[in-house]
Amino acid sequence: MRKIIKLFLMLALIYVGELKAQDPERINVIICIDGFIVKKLYSPILVIPEDNEGKRVVKLGYVPGDIAIDSNDYIFLKSKDNFSLIFSIPVNEGDDQKYEIEAGKDWLNMDYIIVNIYNTDNKKYKNKLSPLPGKKYTYELEYPGGQMSRPRKR
């Protein structure tokens, strides 16, 4: 009976250690599309370029204000200079809009990042902002101490 209890305790400690090792790392990001905070992302991933023109795809979790990444993927991400955040948002029943946002290692060191995405086929932004090449949207970033803004049309 003592052997069974010892075995159970040892397995419980290993299990708890595994759970602790899988604690996700977090990046404070708020994503807004056309002025509204996005509450749900579909298929959010980070695409990280690797040597020999390969890429590593990292799945992540998102709630407004928080992107969660597996700690091992986070360590790998810190070793890279740039990556892309790719996700979809449903726009109509059965129809999704896919977005790709270029990001960099500096995102990992900021207190927060606000990503403002503007659909340039939306009447409100059509004559104010130019879309990214080959896309129907553009984006701007806000972060502590600065921002990245796109030029406005005149």
C-alpha cells in the first residue's frame, strides 16, 4: 500500500511539474477593427521565418488585451527579429476576412500594443487610407511612448 501511495505522489508531482512548465507567456495586445475591439479571433497564429526560407507556425490564444503563447514558442520567438500575426474574422455567414499584421521582437518588451485595422473598402476609410499592397485593409499601431501611423490621403 505504501508503494502505491509513493507512486501516486510521485506521479502527481510530475503531473503538476508538467502543468507548471506549460504556463503560457503573454503579450498585451488589443486588436480593433474599424473602431471596434475584436472579442474573438479565428485561427490565430504567428508565422515566424526560419533559416532556408522555411517558417514556423505557432498557435496562440487571444482574449482582448492578451495573446497567450506556449513558453517554448515564446523563447523561440524572442530569438527572431520579426514575425507575422495572422487571423480571420467572420464578416458574413460563412465568409471570413483574413488579416496579416507584421510584428517584431519589440512587441515582446512593450507594456501593451493596440493594433487598429481599417478595412479600406469601408466607406469611412476608403478615401482616407490606402490599403496595403494586394490587401483590402491597412493597420496602425499604438504603444507606450509612440505609434506607427499610415499616411492619410488628401
